[in-house]
Amino acid sequence: MLLPWLSLVPALFCVSADSTDYSTLHMDSVTGVLEDFESQLRGTLDQTVTELFRELECCEGELCQLLLGPVTLAPSDVSYLSEQQSIFLKNLVNHEVDASLVEHGVVLTPDGTTVSLSPLLSGIAAGLQRSHKETLHATPLIANSTNSSVVELPLTLEPLVATTIAMDLGKAFLLFHTNQSQVALGPDGCWDSISAPQKFTLMGAPSTLPDAFINGAMDGLILGTYLAEKADPPSNLSVLLKDYYGGEGLGGESPMQSNFRRKNFAALVSKEKLKMQVEDSLLLLRRLNESNPLFDGLTNEELRSVANQAVEEFTALYVECPAIIPRCMWGARPYRGTPTQLQLPLGFVYIHHTSTPAKPCRSFPSCAADMRSVQRFHQDFRGWDDIGYSYVAGGDGYIYQGRGWHWVGAHTRSYNTKGYGISFIGDYMEALPDAHSMELVKNNFIKCAVRGSKLQANYTIHGHRQMGNTLCPGDRLFKEIQTWKGFSVRCFTDKGVHRCI
């Protein structure tokens, strides 16, 4: 999938303890191995990463040395990885997509999303390096063997941003720009099993930057920045990853945790800064690969245009839009029968609450279980073909796919073909959903639906109770949505009485 000459920093590690099931590709396996590794090494976080570089002989390439080095690769007499661990690791360090659309070098995380280890751990290494205030571009690091000239990093290039997202984002759009890739970004995929994941298959034509790689890149930048700015970083990498992916967060008033990677990424890297970093990355790649035909005839202005397009599309899809958990990840049953296609764009959004389950879910396992419960109720007791809602907002920072963008739902009788039914998990007669859940729907999801031509720009928002005899979406939530852009009072005649609500 990734061209060898464009290969960036290889993944540092993904190791496993001897008791680990080496066929299970879950972040818990990674942290379990790290605990074993750290117990043997008994060193600092810096020493852990450095020793893993050495044992795995990572960062030997010129580009890696420029961005993260020079890293000492001198052999050591002591090995902290067993042969089985090393084999397991080597199967994970190379991110690629094979001909059957199986993505390798990725693991499932406790928050229900999938990440590539390569950009994640490159970001951690770059953050540790920055914390020591090493100025990589102050002096030449490597002499270009092709023309014996000295290669230096552009003065404005930040290794932390470059190693996580900028370099690979620039490469992805350069390949797309030159018609060597069908798509520029995405897609997401599905695991064969959530409890014991072994194979991750993409849901469409692959780019060189699938969703899992982007997730890992965002996490790498977030964790790298945290380590660079933290006066007393954790001594164990396993603890860092457990806190970040386990839902505990890394402290502070707005804890950093993987569920909110998009929001935290946006707070760290502006669109303008990312454009500059992508442009610098492409200029550096061209300098290191002057003989490659991919760069033939490309001017600085054209590279700047590629960088601009890359950041605009990436920001729209992966920063400003919410992450959506697909049906395959929450364990949806198949649709019964043949779905009816919607005629897009639609003009309405109907807001619901589930009522039962009554409590908001705040983790992937509980939200996924609630989604399955709602679907069972709708199919088995209501007799519907599928879960009725188009999408559902969990309390864990994610939107869950119901019937999706394209299929008629069963959420608002007589109006299912006119709009999307968006529900919040919980009962909101007296309380509101979590603020971040409302923000996702109000400020992200609806705007992205308009931008993606799924929803008309002059859309109207109604509460479910405005369309029929129901208390949905709850008194408190209904009062809240009356303040949202697009909300409209609806007047109708009910049993001879004219009402406006």
C-alpha cells in the first residue's frame, strides 16, 4: 500500500507478554506486553522507547533519522523481547492494506475505534525528544549519499507534526493528485470480532491514509504534545496508554482521552499551521527523492496547492465532523427485508431520546449494548425491519450509525422519508444529555450533513413531539433544542383544536 521510497517512520513496537494471545489485536494486548517489557527494563519512559528502537532496529532510514534522530542503533547484549514477542511485533510494525482490503498494523482500542501503531508511537517518540529541547534542524544530521550534499530539515518543520500526520497526509494527496491512488482519505473498517479481534477489513476502496492511521496520527500528536509539555511524565508507557485509551483521561479540567481525539487535535493544531507543515513535508520529500518521477514537473506552487487541498479535506472530514461508530462495530443485526432509499438531500431533522435505556451511556461497551437493546426492541416488539433511528448520540463522544444516511428510517411516523431521526441515549424529561453529546449533534453532525449534501442548507429541526402524540424527546431536551439553529415551531390541528408547538 505505501510506496517503499515514501515510507516514513516505521512503527516502534507492538509487543505482547508470553501469556498474551498473539492473535488478538487489541490495545489491551499491547499494554500488557509493555508491562512485561517495562518490568524487565526497569527504566524511564525515554529508556523504554529507546530500547525498543534498538531491539527492533527501527529508524534506520534517512527520513526517520532526519525527523526523529539520530537514534542510536548500536546493538545491545541484552534483549528484552522474546522470540515470540518479536514475531508478533514484526507483524504489526508495518502498516499496509493487502489485496483483500485487510488492513495490517492496527489494533482495536477500548473506545471502539481502531488505531495504527506507527504514527501513534512515532508521535510519542517525537514528543519525548522535544521535551529534551533538542533542536534537530540546527545542524545537518545526514549527508545525502546521492549528491553528497547536506540535507537539513526546513526551519519551520516540526518533527512531532511531521511524523504523526503532516508527512503522510501530504503523501496521500500527492498520490491522489497524480492518479496513483483511487481515493485520498479513508475508509473505516470492521473487525471480525470485537471480543477477540484478529482481522480488520476496510469497507471500501483504500487510500494510503485509512481512518485507523488517522486515528493513530491524532493520538500520536496529542500524546506527544502531552509528553513534551509535561514536567513529570509517567515513567511507564503502558500507564500512559491505559489512561488515554481506558477512558480515565490524562488529568486536567478537560481530560485528554481517545474518545475526544478530534476535539483535542483541533485545539493543538490550527488549519493554518497544518497547511504549513504539510507543505514543508512535501518539499522535504521532493528534496530526498529528486529522481522519483512522482515529482516530475511539480512546482512549489503546485505542491502548495496539494497541501492546501489535503488540509481542507482532512479538516472537514476528520476534525470538524464527529466520528461515527459503524453498525458492524456495535454489533447490529442485519436489516430485515429490503431497505427503501431516501431521496437526498433531506429537509428535516427530528430529535428523539430513547427513554429506555433511561441512563446515558459513557463508554463504548455500554453504548454498544444500548444500541443492540434498542434494535432488539424495535425489531422484536415493534416489528420494524431495523433500529428506527438514522443515528444515535452516545454519551461517550461518538455518534452511532443506525439506518444511516441513505435508508428510510422508522423514527417519526408519516415523516420518515422527509428527514433524519437523531436520538440521544437516555431519558431527558428532567435532565439534559452531556454537553459534549449535544455539541456533537448541534455543532458538528448537522453541519457535516449539510456539507456532505445529505441535508439541505435551510433544514428545519423539530422535536418528535411536534410530529405526533408523544413526550419524546423529553421536556428538558425539547426546551433545549428550541434554542438551536433551524428549530421551527409547528402549527397543526389536533382533534379540531389548532395548536402550535
